[in-house]
Amino acid sequence: MDNLPKFSGQQGNGYMGSVDYVWYRQNERYWKASFSYLRKNFTSQSSPRPRVEQYCLAIDYVPRGIYTTRRWLYLAPTAGLYVGYESINRNQSNLSEGIIQNKSTALVGPQLGLEAEAYVGPSVAILAGVTERFVPFSDLAKFRTIGYVGIRYCFFQ
């Protein structure tokens, strides 16, 4: 997260877990509602390392993108909004460097991304993508780049 492209000066490692619910519409378009948990530990000279945690609800619209002739691979842009909560250091002041604040904040903002689905079975797809979030109220960084890989199981009616 936050390493490509380098919009953020803060370096570290982290992970994200997400659960999505997708409503497919006609012509390969869909809406996606997500709940995600994001955690990132930053590189620091002090101990313990600073930690950021985010809990977010998001809704994205995915228009018809490009796909292969047999429709096993799809590539489409995503656009949406998210709301959530960001906790920095769990409100504990543990940095003398003054790099990262220790206050939590509410989050709201837009997000843009690119998503690919590769169907490996009639109802199972491997999903990969990248999302860029604009986080206007965060004291840490104004942009978050999130890459993801997952499995999508489709319940077609």
C-alpha cells in the first residue's frame, strides 16, 4: 500500500482485508459494496512503530470495460465513494519525532481504480486491482494506493 505511485512520503508495510457484495447489471456493468479493514505499520526510528488502522464502507460503480472474445478476462475502471474511521497509533502518543499525529478521524472521499477479473470456472474468478483513495481529512497522507488480489464467487440467478 502507498508505495506505487509514490504520492505519500510515509514508508512502511501493511495489509488490507475486504468483503465485497456485487450487483451485476446488463452489459457487464456492476455496482460493488465493500467493507474493508486496512492496517499499515510505518518505518520509524522509535519503538513501537507507528500504526494506522482504517475501517471503511465503500460503494463503487464499474462500467462496461474491455474483455476477451470468450469473455473469460475483463478489465474495467472503478469509481466510487467511501466513508470510514481512521485510527492512528490507537490514540496513544508514542513518537517523539513528531512525524505522525496520534488522533483518530472520520474518513470520507472519492476513490478511483482499475479492476481485472479472470474467470477460472463458470462461477469463480480471480480478481486483481488497484484503487487510489483521496483522504482529505487524514493528518497522515492525502492519498492511499491500495492493491488487491482475491477470489470472486458468483451466485448467478
